[in-house]
Amino acid sequence: MNLPEPVAAYLAAESAKNADAQSLLFTEDSSVHDENNDYRGRDAIRAWKKAAQAKYQYETEVLDASSSGDTTTVHVRLSGNFPGSPVEVDLTFTIANDKIASLVID
């Protein structure tokens, strides 16, 4: 798949379970929306990723992706230690200045 560099790097860091590397891919004032919660800024995003990885011990499998303008949607299967596993969700990234400005998971 031909993904924008910040999205490809996010997915690579996701596979490596490297929340520190992932957080650096976001803009300073970026936001993430996941499980009806919002996280703003790199520190909050780093804490969210570390907590999710520890709690759910999940793996991510990319199934499909598409881009339009500054938005990229990646359809993934998440398998892990959570009710209903596995589930399929969309990761919708908005890119600004070669960084992730926002990520919505639904």
C-alpha cells in the first residue's frame, strides 16, 4: 500500500509497540479520538498508547487503505485481550506539514 510517510511510520511503530515513536509523529497540538475519549497533545497521546497496549495486548492487521487530500483511512483488524476480539475499525488520519494532526478511531 502506498501510504503517506507519517501513516506508514505510525503503523510500523504500532507493530513495534513503540508509543514513544508514535507520539513523535503527531503535531504538538494534535488530537486522537478513541473509545469516546479525546486525547490532545503528544504527552496525552503517548500515555493513551501505552495504556491501550498494556491493557489490551493487541495486534493490528492492515486490511485496506485509501487517501484523499490530507486524509488517509486505514481499515484494520484488531485482535487482543478485549471483549469481541477481533474487531475491524477505521483509523482516519489527517496530515498537516508531514505530521499527524488528528486520528479518529471508529
